[in-house]
Amino acid sequence: MTLPFYNYYKNAQAGENEYRSSSWPGLKITAHDQHIRAASPSVANALSSAVYGGGMLELNRIFNIYVDRHYRCDDPPRDIERSLNEWKEQPDQCAGLLTAVRLEHTSIQEYTSEEFGILCCTTAGVSNAARAGSVRTVFDTEGNETVAVRPLKSTTQSQIMKPYVPGTINVLLWLNGRMTSGAMVNAIQTAVEAKAAALADFGVVDSENGLLATGTTTDAIVLAVSQVHEHKPLIAYAGTATVIGAAIGRLVYDTITESLQAGQQWKERNRVK
């Protein structure tokens, strides 16, 4: 098991709230009451689908913030900015993600080679699991429920999801090396494929139609690349047939699986459905 903050949250062991990366010198991940903070000593190039700090940007910090399942999601970016201000964090050069996954189930794994180093930090919850390409409830840009192309079968009102439901799979990838912009997109693609594979192997199904899920309705991913070490090769491809793609795929697959296993074991111990 590689759940570095389990003792901090579960057993209140204060000295267990810090993880220092071996693949990215100076990268430190710390656990706090309501969030996980990953911080690099230097600014990195990033590609992100985070609710706060999404898109192409430069960043040196990523926050994975816990909210409960009753969280009112009227304006998540506003809520994240308020939290950053409360923690006396600069709101620029960072990304913020939300999760309802218990933070002790944060999984971290790393891989290092002569060409690059990579760290993957994941929280995985699947209460709002969904299958891309299947008929299910969808929402327009204003958050209004819209009619599916084909009518949904056996969907009750209690099953209908809101546009943003806390739960989600959040993946933070920190790559110490050099990549082209195209390779960064390719790396995201490979990570998403690995996520779908992990969910299939774990038997996760769409909460509405029972088909194997490919993700959840609110997944987020951040890829941060140091772009340093000029003596290292510039990576132009990151598909599944490349060394870096294989590493990304394995780290994402393993951390999602481990976080899901931890959540499942917690539910079994506490008799939660």
C-alpha cells in the first residue's frame, strides 16, 4: 500500500503529513485538515482540466480539496478561491480540485528513469460513475437538465445526477523532464485510457445504465512538467508504446485501483453502502 497520509488522517499522527518526491527534487506533498497540497520549488508548465486553474498555465502548487457529499456547487471556483485566501495562499499559479473522497485514501506512486521522473497522486471515488458514449442524463452550459438523444430507460428521479456531484477521480501528474505541448496532450490521453482500464478491471459501472464506466461525471486531471534539464531528451510522444506512456499508464492505473480499494475497505468496515 502507498497511502502516505493514512496514519495522519486515521490515527492523528502529526508527523505523517508530508511526502517528499524522489523523482522531482524539492516537490513536496503535504496533508492538511481539508486538503492535500502539492508544491514545487519552481514554476512548471501545466495542462489542466481543474475547476480552478484549468487550461494551459504555469503553476507551482496544486490543491486537492475535500468537500462532503452535500456540498452546494453553485460556484466551485469562487469556493476554491475563498479557501486559498483562508489558507493565506496566493491564488495565482495554482490549480484547485474538489473531491468527496476521504483524503486518507490518497495514493501516491513514482517512477524514475535517466530521461525523466514522474509522480502520480490520485484520489478516486466513483459514486457518480459514468460511461462516455452511452445514453444518460446530461446538462447544458447553464446547468439545466436536457433531453438525451434517446430516452433513458429505468432512470428514477433519485438516480438523476446534478451537473457537479462531489465524488470524482482526481489525478495529479508531476513530470520532471522536458515535453512538447503535443506530448503533454498525448500524456493526458494515455492517463485517461489507463483510468478507463482501471475502472473496468475494478468492475465500476455507470450509475444510471449499469454499463462499465469509463470515468465519473466530474473527473479532473493536472499534468505539470518541469521543462528543465537541457541535457535530457525532449519528449515528443507519450502514447502507450513509449516508455513514458507506459509509466504514466501504470502509475495512473495503480493509484486509481489502490484508492478505490481503500475506499471499498472503509465502506466494508463501516458497513456503508
